[in-house]
Amino acid sequence: MIPKGVRRVAGGALFLLGAGSGSWASRALADEATTKVTVIRPTGGDVVLVEIATRAWAELNAGGVAATLVDCAAEGDACQTEAPPPRGNAITLRTFRRDDETITEAALTPDGRDRPTVRRSLTVSDEAAADPKVTAIRAVELVNAMLLQVDSAAAESAEAWRRAAVADAELPGQHVKNDERDDAGPVLDGRALWSAGAGGSMLKSADGLGAAFGFAIRAGRTLHDRIGLSALFAETWSRAATATLHGNLSTTQALFALEATCRLYRNARFASHVALGGGGYHVDAVWSEPFSQVGGLPGGSSALWALLFSGGAGAELALGPEMSLFLEARAIWASPTPVFYSAAGTRLKMADPSLSMSLGLQRAF
């Protein structure tokens, strides 16, 4: 009598031989899909893993999901797969062994990302001795559930993936895990590349001049994964006059900064970044008495234009699928630096440095 293990291996080999002839057709169908589904088939010699991957690929295509089968000997996420199509997503299904468990994992990579943001996994302990046929079917269920989530996100602007571990009553020793990753964005559909918003602004000099308050307008663009650009325009007014040698001083300050940003942390609700850049700075000084020349304001003019250098950090807190609260703090330096003298003869500088803070609402699109 032929042992059961030998029959299983032989049956799996025959299945793989028959399934291989159809792989070219699935690639043609996959080229038409807006969500690319790729099944990674390991080539390390583990017949059971190969059978699971091949059966899952065949079941997906039989069910109308255009999946591509890719052979790969690399471990983890090292296998090269196609990037998500424009405004689309990529789902990668792979099966591997870890310690005394067999893990089948579906990973979702949205457009504009170079790594997965959401993963779902099926874990089978060696004690359960799972049948490759059954494991392949459960793997297909992982992919179908992820496709349903993608469709729901596109129709309803999505909801955050919930972290959960659900016990599987059908197959003892198995459990399904939905994992929310840190690089899922505060914009919950994960596709937004632009953001724009407005709010309040505060500018405070380090040299004794009072704080000035006004408005701020900002815009941002994600370029690649953690890297992006942001632009900020702010204008502030100081109405609390400061006594100087030339009368009581009030100022109107405006700044424009274009900065490169680097994301430090991101999850479904919160994101933080650092920024560095430069731009332009303008100050308009008004005295309550006739103006006389002040250092840093050449030619007796009450206005000064200067180059601006800026650096700081910011954070975003999601309020909904598209709206978020932003907070930014940066230090600014101007060259040349406006200089005034208090009534006591103390030297007062502006933007050398000054603290600029902005708080407001923004929308992602």
C-alpha cells in the first residue's frame, strides 16, 4: 500500500504539471486589472508550499480574479513584483514556513507606495497537519477579503483596518490575523498625494519683540514613500506697540517657505515629519511717530525684503477620511536681519531666529 504522504506529494506534482500550462493566460488577464494580484511560488524544494501556491493561483483565476504566478527563491518580501497600476493597488500572496508554523500572507500595496501597508495572514501549526488543498482555498479567501476591502475603500473612502486576531473554528490550530501597519496613512484610503489647508499662525522673535498673530496657508505633495514637499505662506500682525528709540513700533511680517519633508512616523490616524527649506521674508514697520532710519532697514524705508531659511517639524491628526488637523513649528532666519533698538537702547532683532507656529485644518485629495 502506498503511504498517504507519498500519495499527497505525487498528487501535488501532477497538479502542478497540469496547472503550469495555463500561467501565460493569467498574465494576459492580469494586465487588464486595476488591482494587480501576484502569487509568489517558492522554489526552495518544499513541494507542499509549491502546491499551496499553485492551487491558490488556479483557484483565483477560476474565480475570475486575474492573478499572476511568479516563481521566487527569496525569503520574505525580497521577491520583485510589479508596482501598483496608476490609481490602483497590488496584492501579493505568498506562503512560507516559520518555526513550527506554515504562514500564508496577503499583502496590499496601494498606488504611490513601494511597500505593503496592510497584511492579512493565515497561520497553520504543524500539529494541525493542514491539507494543501484546504490551505489554498483559505488563502484565496484572504485575497478575496482584501479585494472586497479595496472595493469598499474606493466606494466609501474606506475605514481604517482593524487589528484583530480571529480564532478559526473550522480548522483547529489555525487563525487569521488582520494587521494594521504603521505606514498606513492618516488619509485612510492610502491614495492621497496632495493636501491643502489653512489656519492660524504665530510668529515670535527671540530678541524681545512681542508675538505677532495672523493666518497661514499650506500645501503638501507626497513624492515617494516618506519624502515630500510642503509650501507655507503666513502673514502676522503685531498690534501691541513696542517702545523704541524712534517711537512705538508695530510690524506686519510675511513669509513664504518651500521645504523638503521626511516622514518620521505614520499610522491610520497620526503622522509626523521634519522639514528643511527656504524662501522669502518681508517685514513692514510702522511707528506712531515720524520714521527715522533704523539699522537693517536701508535708505530710510519702513519695509525690508530678505532671504529666509527655515527648519522644523510638523504633525497631522486625521479627523475623517479626507480631513485632518495640522500643527507645524519651525525656526526661521532672515538675511539680512531687521534690527531695531528699544527705548533703553537694547538691540532688537527679528527672524534671527524667530519661532513660527501654524495650526489649522487641511484636506487630502
